[in-house]
Amino acid sequence: MHNGQLGESESDFTVILSQHPDVSEAWAQRAMIRQSLGKLDEAVADLDRALLLKHDASRMRLMRGRILKLLKR
């Protein structure tokens, strides 16, 4: 996916999340897009929100850990 398509996807998920903020998978998907765009802090914030909604999401915890490692936190 090119950055333009990723940007569009990020916008699409932002709209979805404004209408359905309780869908943890949508937060995780936007986090993956944001990670690809280099928006690592925003990706971590999205994953934090996803994990608040779904505590037992090991895939999301793993992705969050990898991003934090990239951020050296």
C-alpha cells in the first residue's frame, strides 16, 4: 500500500471510530496503519485504547510492545 492509500485508510478508520468507538479491532487496525505511516506515538495510543476495550488481546499487546521498542521506551 502506498502512503496515499494508507492516509486514506487512516481517515476511513478515524470516521469509523468516531461512530463506533467501542470496536477494539478498529483501533488496532488504525494502529497498524499509523505504524506503517511512521506515526508511532499515535499507534501506541490507538493500541492503548484497543486494550482498554479488550484486555485479553495478546496480538495487540505484542504489537504495542514492538512499537514501544522502536520508540525506545
